[in-house]
Amino acid sequence: MFSTDRILVPTDFSSHSNMALKKAVDIASQFNAKIYLLHVIDDHLFEFGSDVGLGMEENRATIIGDTMTYARNLMKEKVASMKDAKGIIVDIDVVTGNPAETILTEEKERKIDLIVIGAHGRTGILHQLLGGVADKVVRRATNPVFVVK
């Protein structure tokens, strides 16, 4: 029988991620599990500005700090607005890094039993260029991954 105590929900604030969080809340309520809501700010986003001479390197710490604060506030608002999440412990974290790698690291460090992740359903050249975070997580995770479309 399936059971879970720790659920990791990566979010990029898309509608797919919002649906994944709702599913995770449903699962958490059934198993009395804790949810780890994670937003990863992709390091590559900040490299672009410095590569083209926009002077972002000098302001990187401020930009990242502001982005992290904004993301944390969005996550808190999302959790607070979910009626079904009442009574469920939700740990919120915002970090920088490679999204897929960071999710997989969090899985190990937090001893996650289940990852619930939204899929964008990208295909063709966009999928080839950007890769699919969910695809990478599914292929390399050591525990079950529930992909929500």
C-alpha cells in the first residue's frame, strides 16, 4: 500500500504548478503528510543580463533577493488562499540553481517520499531548447513522481 509523509511540490507559479499543488494537498490530507513547496530561481536567468552588458552582475544580489522575497510572498498567498490546505503543514522555500538538479537535491536532503510536479507539455523545438524539468525529474528521481497536466 502506498503511503507518504513528505511531499515535494516544485512550483513555477504556472497553472500546471497550481494544479499540482492542489493534488498534493489532496494527497497530504489523506496521509497526514507535510508539503515542501519549492520555487527554484534559475541561475541562467541572471547570466543573460551580464553576458549582454546590462550591468546585472553589480545588481545580482539585490535582484535575486527581491525575486526571492516576491516568490516567497506569492507562495504564502497561494497556500493561505487554499481552503483545503487548512491543517496541512506547508514548508515554503525559495532557492537559486538549476531547477531539475535542485529538485533532485531537495528530494534527497529532505527525504521526500513523493514529488508532485506540474507538466507544461512543451513539445518540438521549445522542449528541445529548454528541456523539460518534469522530464528530468521523472527520469532521475529515486522516489515516485506524480506529474500533473
